[in-house]
Amino acid sequence: LEVAGLASHLATSGDPDDEFALKQARVYEDTLRRARDRGFALPHSNLNATGGTLVPVLSDPAAQGIARLGIGLYGALPDPASKGRAELRGAMSFSTRLHAIKTIPAGATVSYGCTWTATRDSVIGVLPAGYSDGYPRAASNRGFALFRGARVPIRGRVCMNMIMIELTDFTPAPSLGEEVVLLGRQGADEITLDELGGWAGTISYEVACSLGAANYRD
């Protein structure tokens, strides 16, 4: 049996002020040193995922080994505190097209639970996508989509197969079949995994897994 490496995983990482990650790194370095003193080379040892790579926690160069990049490969961050430490680009996108367009009067409500009420006559676009496609229901009334390169708010609750967005004041008027981006870039703007996760009150990794699982179910 040839032992190729010693591996562990940081419970917290990506924040320059994280003391727990530093404590874990010291224990890891000490364990690796003692193993090597006993004759184990362990060339493929690894501790760092994306967080430990963006915000290094290992002090011993001999302990660096290899890195297991995870969420960074998707262009997202393990912790908001590591923003700006690398030029990350989103690797996932999720777009759809306008399925229906409705004009509603002031005072009308939208979607299940009547959680949003129009304060003026409004144009509402209906998208043929929803939480069955992995889009988080928790982003209801909080998230945004991109239409013609501009951010438009989600109105009402996200449904199983439908999402409603506000399209009031666009000139020319929106047309059926126009592209709407729920994740990714359109024009000069971009909706990132980190943003979508924030709107849903979760982490970017959960959003990536949910969208990925829905796309592969067939």
C-alpha cells in the first residue's frame, strides 16, 4: 500500500480574519510534518479548496501540496470576504424566453399567496421556468432577471414552472420569445451565483447544484 497524500478540509475559509481556519491549518501542518518524519513522503497532500487558495492559511511551504478548487471553478466565492482576490468568471448560465405578457391594473396581485400588489398599471412577463428547474423559490420578490441588458424584478412567488417579472416602461414593448437571463450575462450586466444565492438566503454552491441537478434529470 502506497500512501500518496494526507488530506483534510477547512470548515471555514475565504475570510482573512478567520481564526478557526488558521487553527486547522496548524494542526494539519503538524500532522503532516510528523508523518513525513516517519518516512512518508506524501507528495499529493492537500488541505486547500477555493477558500484556502484565495486566502492562504498554510505557513509551511512544504505543506502546500495540491489544491482542490471547487466553487471557484464556477466563478463563485466561498466567502464574501474573499471578493477581489481573483478574477473569477461565471461558468454557468440559465436563460429562458418570454412565454406570456400580461397588463394588470393597479391593485392587482401576482402569483400564489398574493404576496405582491401592483402600485400602478404594470406589464408582467411570464417565464416558463421555476423551482422544478432548480431556480430557488426563496428568491420570490427578492431576485432579478436581465431583460434587454437591464435588471427587472421578480414579482410574486416563484412557481414550479413559472416566474413572473416586471416589464413596465420598456420601449418598444416587450415581445413574446425575447430572451430573459436568470443567471449569467446579458449586455453589460451579469447575475452571478453569489447574487442569486444571496437573494435566496443560501450559498452559491446550493444554487449551482440545484440548477445542475434539474438540468440532468432527463
